[in-house]
Amino acid sequence: MEKKVYSIDGKELRTINLDDKIFGLPVNEDVIYYAITNELANKRVGTACTKTRAEVHGSNAKPYKQKGTGNARRGDKKSPITVGGGTIFGPRPRDYSYSIPKKEKRLAMKSILSLQAQSDRLTVVEDFTIESGKTKDLVKILNNFTKGERTVILLKDDDKLIRQAGKNLPNVYFLSYNRLRAHDLYYGRKVIMLEGAAKNLSDFYADSKEAE
């Protein structure tokens, strides 16, 4: 697949051949769904907790005698059917995280990259950094490619200066080529990939033993 490479000013410089094994695959919606669901589950804190009748503070005494009142039998005020009582089958602290096969996760990432490339949301830009680390300098570059929509920038390495410049931008997300996140990559309305990241992605996912 051929893509145009743009300068930081938005001018066309040259073309680049993207690896079809990464950017030209048929989109597998199933593995994309599994990867995104897995990431969201792993992010859950799992601290929701309700009190059972054994944990509610209150008296153990019967509110009235067992017989002779005409009311239903009642044990104590902590009963789940009483206002202020315990909760039946409420949430308890738990770990929601789980793992998916490595090949499935890698295939999901390649499917999303293929989807973005084939839908023309992917733009390849020459390698750059923000020497000043200032947000205004990054915004000046992004304005040549985006109009304020949710934007994902694929980096060729962990560039701290670019990340520093963009940490105050609410709709801009940074992903290193070897640490992609399916959720952010899939929902990015615009994906800006550095030219060096394209080459690194080809090397990173070049595994002859991997089943497509």
C-alpha cells in the first residue's frame, strides 16, 4: 500500500510503501472487539462494595415479638428487606482483568491499522519532535492535519518532548509503535503516524511464525 508522506507544514514530500501484512489486511471485527473489551476490563478498578446483613451496623434484637401482632415475622433491622438493611447479591471487590492470546491481540492491532489506512484516516508525516516541549508548537503542526477531532499520534519511540507538549490537549493521544492500545487506536478519528513509526511497525510485527 502506498501512502503520501507530508511535512509538518502539510506539504506533500514523497510516497512510502506500507507493509500490506500490517496495513492491507482484511478487517477482522471479532478480534478488534475482543481486544477492546479486554483493555476496558483490565482498566476496571473493581472496588465497588456493598454491605451484607452481617456488616450493617445495627441491633440484633427483634423489632417486635414473633406472634400476636398480626405482622410478618421479623428477625432484626439489618434484614435485606428492611430500609437500611443489608444488600442481597450486591457487588463485592473483585479483579475484572483477564488475558487474551498474544497472536489474537497482535492481529487486532494490525486489523485496526488496516482499517484506519483503508478508510483514509491514516496520515504519514515526516519524523519530528517538539524541541521546546510547548503545547502551542505542537498545536501549530496538528492544525495542518486535524480540525480538533480525536487524534492519535503514532510515535517511532517514546518521545518525552512530544508527550509533554501534548499532555494538555484533551483529544490527542500518543502511542508508541510497540505499545499500541486497541481502544484509542480504533476510536481515533485521525491517526498521524510518523514515518519512522511505519518502519518500526513493520519490523515489530514481522514474525514469520505468526498465524494470520
